Amino acid sequence: MTGHDTRDSDGTESTANDSPAADDSPATDESDGKRAVVLLSGGMDSATTAYEAAARGYDLYVLHTSYGQNTETKEYDCATTLAEELGAAEFLRVETDHLSRIGASSLTDDSMAVEDADPESEEIPTSYVPFRNANLLSMAVSYAEANDCDAVFVGAHSEDYAGYPDCRPEFFEAFEAMVETGTKPETDIAIEVPFVTDSKTDIVRRGVELGVPFESTWSCYRAEEPACGTCDSCAYRLEAFRNVGREDPLPYAERPTRAD
């Protein structure tokens, strides 16, 4: 990615490209000046969402948040690689420790173990970060309003509903209404969740169509190399690749099937 990096005293890092789209960025619809903030964790879902936003003709303002998650170093590396591949107009990294200080999630609290996947469970998993998406979306909307963006894209999908209340359609609808109420009168920011009714398998299929470099994404909740293969995120990812008849390009310590 061309441009310059700056780090502010509040722990944010911004990378601005000289142009909104690099010459070797993925093919997109011709831009009509639309801008969008994309919440890009570096995972498979957010990566495909970013590529979807680019395909819809948006100039991308990428927001990556470091909030004390177990695999943050790997996620950040993936997010920066993806932003460069996409020719993002700008990349903003926000570092905040309040979610890890609050704790109550195995993603941020060292005293809690990341559980193995249990597809039969109806309980909220330990990987749920209390009200995380409201925190991330608030930052994204601030970023979007400051840059006259038309939308904020987020990569939630239907298989998140059971375990993550802040990934459900009604949450995003309510948040969009709050944005309309709480921003300047001339501000009009849509909360776009393109895969909210789709499965993980649908996301892999669409990602293949869009040319998403899945080898540059990371989903594991536990480890940075190799992926564990048994946490919720790994298990659903591996199953999705199997469902479309493709090999997941990431290294795994284990590759169990959901039937194991």
C-alpha cells in the first residue's frame, strides 16, 4: 500500500493511499464517488464483506480494531494485507483496551479458556465479547461521518445469530435507526450487512467468486500459527470450505469434521 503512516497519541494508526484504488486492486463496478467504512478484522467474513463492498463500487475506508483479542497480531497482519490488495483509500487501526479490561470473554480474558466447537449447544459461547459490535460500529460510524461515507459494512452472517446477539438483523436495524437519530441532519449512513441472511458456506462461495485471498485471512480464536481447528470459528470455517468442495489454505493443528 502506498502512502504514509501516522500514529496518534490515542493509539490510532492511519494509512492513507495516494489514490482511492490501486491499479492492481480487484475489479469493481465503476466508482461513482461512493465511500464506505469496512470493519475488517482480518477474518474470512469481514474480508469477503470488504471485497463485496469494493465490487459494489465503494471507495473503502478500512477500520481495524485491536481490543486485546488473543490473535490480534495475526489479525492485524491479515487486515493490512487485505487492505493493500483492495487498494483501500485509507486504513485506520484503533487500539483500545477497554473490552479486554472489562473481560468476560475467552477472546480477551486469559483466565477463560476458548471452548471447542459444540454445534448442539444453545448457550452463548465464552467467545462472546459483551456488546462488542456496538462498540465497533460506534467507531465505524464516527469514522464514516468524518469522511462523508455513505455506508458502514460489517461481516455478520446467519450462523452467528444463536451465539452472538449483536449479530442479529434486528440489532443492525436498531443501530441504523440510532445512527439516523444521533448524527448530523445531513448525514445518511447505511449499515450494510450483505451476508446477514447467508451461511458461512455462502460466504466462502461468494468469496471464491470475488477472488478473496483466503490464505491472507485468519479465523482461529486460540492461536496465531497454526490455527487450532477445533474452536467455533475454525470448525465453522473448515465445514464451509468442505461444503463448497475446496481446501482451506490455512495451516491447522487439527482438521476434524463436525461429526467428530
